[in-house]
Amino acid sequence: MEKDSIAVGLDIGTTKIVAMIGRKNEYGKLEILGVGKSKSLGVARGVVNNITQTIQSIQQAVQEAEADSGYRINDVVVGIAGQHIRSIQHSDYISRNNPEEVIGDADIDMLINQVHKLAMLPGEEIIHVLPQEFKIDGQAEIKEPIGMYGGRLESSFHVVVGQASSIRNVGRCIKSAGLDLSGLTLEPLASADAVLSQEEKEAGVALIDIGGGTTDLAIFKDGIIRHTAVIPFGGNVITEDIKEGCSIIEKQAELLKVKFGSAWPGENKDNEIVSIPGLRGREPKEISLKNLSKIIHARVVEIIEQVFAEIKAYGHEDPRKKLIAGIVLTGGGSQLKHIKQLVEYITGMDTRIGYPNEHLAGNSDEEISSPLYATAVGLVMNSLRNNTKSATPLVELQKPVQEPVLKQPVQPTVTVTPPPSFGEETLETVAVQEPVKAGAGIQETTEKKVKRSFFDKYIDRIKDFLDNAE
């Protein structure tokens, strides 16, 4: 049953790697069992550039999550980002042999497989094929085509494309860290699951996830993903500018940004000064907070303008594409003081900070409901939808003696032939049938089926590649 499935998300970021274990509680909310966090070494701008260091960071985060939760992690859903990610809009159609038959899963699979044959640039691979609206025999705006009649089935698709080598490097790191890869999700889509409400997705909203190395954008309208983009700048370039502008080391620059930084220079008075200890007996440095804010402001404006250019490229000024719910900011960068006001000033759109607490159980740790963990929470939610058992309680692992008894329930039934055995058999069949009923998913939508079947194939392809590479 879904309530019993344990899900694990692994967010491989540029500044941190987070492993998160969770399950659904009786109210359908996400209960976080354990979190592990480690400094991300070997990842630059969302792309792995040092396999060995990344593996060590993953192992450290996983061990911390296991110690925190008392569960042993088996497989993970991983978020993928990086400057190599791009998205395209594409329309395709199929002509059905028998229009008198209702449209089924096979027709949608055929249409999606056709999209997979799209010619990509050398070294690129399709990560997501997300159907938007379907058209049947010219009738437009159909969201659920299954069960309808028609000869020509057409759909517009949002296709997310990435560098094959970067995706395989992530797969290699997961495998070398002793884990299995159960799913891959574009990070802005995971963050959107965690912080956006269905009403916002219907009304039209742009999610901006400001991470350490990249800023991710996902635009929704009418409940459908319309545009995604990854901008190769994040919080780290702000830190880098402070380091250069104030001639201090990176650690001090990061602390300055977090504790005293503001995206709005007018906020600070000229006489506000912070003193920073000098290196190895050197004189301490005095830094004006107004200058600090000016450095931060210049870089944040640059990032927001690039994101706004993407929002314009989507065509938000068209009345039919209007983003009524405005902008939602999340990720570590959204915690910068006065960034909400600056975004509103530049874009002229309503803005709020997105916290992943809407889907979390009431007793969740305050730290977990911070925008920092939005992507990790979204990945756990994504894993839960697959009904996976991604982690095993350590208590179960410590009792190997009982394994054979559980594996062979037939023995007692054969030895006891009188009526009791009949009772046992019926109990047994009930126990076998129940999980099948729960996982059957009769009411599953086309979108969910598409995502699931596609990911199964895609993960298998990555696993084959990794096995053959050894």
C-alpha cells in the first residue's frame, strides 16, 4: 500500500547534496523520517565534474540519512539540472487503423515513441516527454483522450533534452555509491511539486528555484507545464563577486552574504560597517554594508533579468498565456533579504517565497520546511508516486534468521491437511491479493501512465549503459 511505501530523494546540488527519506502518514501528508546533508564537492553549475568527490559526498549524505532514520537506503530518485538542459515544444500525430475502437494506452505509447525518434543534436538525449493537450480529429483542448473515439490522435509536447554524458555521469556516481537509480526528474519539476498548489498551476505561475550553481525556471498554465529553463548562475556567483569586491576568502564572503546581505542597497545606511578578522595576524577588514548590498544587487538583477527574458520568451504578455499567480521563489537563494521586493520591481509580477510545508506532516522539523529543501521534498514525493520501497528498516535487516520461514509459507499448509490448513490458505491468498489491489491504480491518468512507463524504459537504458561500461 502507498502508506507503507518508503521513498528516497537525492538532490545533487552544486553547494550541497541532500538525501531525504519519507513516507505518507494516515492523512496523506509527507512524513520525513530522516535527512542527510553533505557539502557538494565535484559538482559545478549542476553538472558532475569530479566523479570520486561526488561519490564521497553522496555516501556521506546517505549515511547521515540512514543514521537519522534507522532505515537502510536501497534506491533513490535523483534530480537532474545543469546548463546543458534545454526544452522544446513539439507537435506530433498518429493515424489510427480503426477509428471505431476506443483510444487506449497503446495509442498514447505509440505517439510518445514517435516523439522519441526526434533528431537531437549530437550527444543529446531526451529526458522528459510531457504531453500537454491532445487533439482528436481536429477537436482541440482534450486533456484525457483515453476512452474516446477518433482516427487522428494529435498532441503538443513539452520535450526536455539534456547532455547524455552528464546524465550517465550522475548514474555512475549513484551506482558507485552502492545505490540503485529508481528515477530521474528535472529539478524544477520536483521543486514545483513541493511548493506550488494546483490552483497556482491552473491560474498560471512561474517557479524560480535559485540554487547554488543554477537558477531553474518552470512555467505552468492550465495545470500543464509550458516552459522550463536552467540558467547557469546561482548563489555561488554572488559569493564570488563579494569575495573579489571585498578581497576576502570565500568562507567569509558566504557568511557575509547570508548574515548581512540584502538585494536592496537603499536599505543600508552609509555608517553600517562590519569588521572581518584578518588572515594570520593581519589587520581586520572593515566592510560597508551599503557596498556589500550594491555588489549583491548588481548580480541578482542580472540573474532575474535572464529569468525574466525566459518568461517573456514563453509569451506571458499574451492574454491567454497570462501568469495570474505571478512568481514563486524557492531554493537557498530565495532566502536573501529583500529579494522578493526586487523581483516584483523588475518583473512587475506578484511574488511569494515558496516553502515546501504544504505537503509536509504537521510535526515536521522547521529546518526541512525551508526553501533550501524544496527540491529534495519534491523528489521524495515523486518517488512516493512510484509506490517504491526504497529503504528497509535496519531492525528487519538485523533478523536474518526469520527469512527462510517467511519465504516458505507452503510447508505448514502441506503438513496439516485437516480443516485448519484451509483457513490458513484463505488467509494466505488474502495477504497476496491485497497489495495487488492497492497498486492497481485503476484511476490513473494518462499523464501519470506516460511518466511512469517512460521512466521505466529510460532508467533501464541508463542501467544497461552502466553495466556495459564496466
